[in-house]
Amino acid sequence: MTETSQDTMDPQQQAIAEEFDRYNESYDDAVNRAISFSGQKVESFTRAKADDLLRTIASHFDSPRQLSLLDVGCGIGNYHPLLAPAVGSVSGVDVSVACIAKATERNPTVSYTAYDGDHLPYPDKQFDVTFCICVLHHVPPERWPRFVSEMRRVTRAGGLVVVYEHNPMNPLTRKVVRDCAFDRDAVLLTMAQTRQLLTAAGCTNVSTRSILTLPPMGGFIEKLDGLLAKLPFGSQYRTEGRVG
């Protein structure tokens, strides 16, 4: 992101960017403190969502290894070491210049760009899959439609838009958000709200599934968690939609 684009950034977006700039070295520590009651570490939840995204992609596409992915609000790139070996390419974009610098240092094979939080710096229909993971609740609510519309714009016809979010119906999720230093001003979206955002952006076949109803412990627990996906009580959820 250039100095000029920072100067012209919407004040709310700039405040968000500056907040995450401060956590570029301590993001994982902040999350681990918030979830300490669960006995799990951030790495377990990261792997669970990366695996879920890869399964979702594989259910829609014949050749995932040929696909281009864009992670909107990528932060320090925690998911990318798990995603990059399984797909054709991964790109990441974020409003935090410091987080982009850290992500680039950690994942030199991934293409990263900082942006103004308004217009994704990519041409129309560039990516096969555009996704964001627990990002939308940091975006000012009046900008939610624009954010999702931009995700759709940069996704090719036949591609997929995927949004992961915290589930406000889950009391433990609400506790984590309250306890996490950079989530205190978050506005959580219901499943219905996120489905509506994707539908309004022009996505089709929009669907939502709970994830992480059970702790991310792999094996039998992971399979059982999949069986609970239709119940609205997971700690997080996945909403996906096709681009026509």
C-alpha cells in the first residue's frame, strides 16, 4: 500500500489497519490467550479451517491443483502454508501493511498486496476461489455489501466465494470475541446475514454450514463435527456461493 492510499483510506478502515499493524508480531499470542479455556492453540483452529476450505474446494472443482486462490484480509498468512501446496497459487490482500510484510516474510511463495479496504487491487474475474476467514466482523457494517461484492467481482465465472465467520449463536464464541484484544469492537454476523450478503452480491447456490461445533481434535471428532454441520450451533460457520 502506498503512503498516498493510506492517506486517503476511510478513517474507520485506517483505524482497523492501524490496530492490526500493532498485532503483526503478537497475533497468535492474542488469540491463544482468548481461547486458552478450550485447551487448544490457534494452530489447531487454523488447520481445521484450512482443511475445511480444501474439502469445500475439492467438492466443487475437479482439479484443485490448477486453481488460483485469493485470501481477503489475510493478516500474517497463517493459513497459507497449509493451502499453497494443495492448489495452483495463493494470493493475499490486507489493509495492514505490517501484517502484509510479516506474511511475505513467512510465505515467500505467496503473492501479497496491501490495499485500502475498499477496492480490491485486481482485475475482474482473476481468481477461481476468493475467500475470507473471520474478517467480515472487523469491517464496518455499512461496508459489508461492498466488501462481498468486491470478492465476487474478482472471482471468475464458475468460481467460488467463501466466507468464514464467528457464530454469534454460540456462547463460547461470544466469550472468545470479548476476550480477544483485537475483537472487542467486532460486529458478529448471523448466518442469515452472511447468506443474504452473498446472495445480494449476485452469488448463486448460496449455502451455510456450521463448523467447529466440537473442538478441532481430528480423527473421529472431526468426522462427528461434519455430521453436526446442519445444526446452527458451531463456534464458526462457512457460507459459500457460486459465481455465474
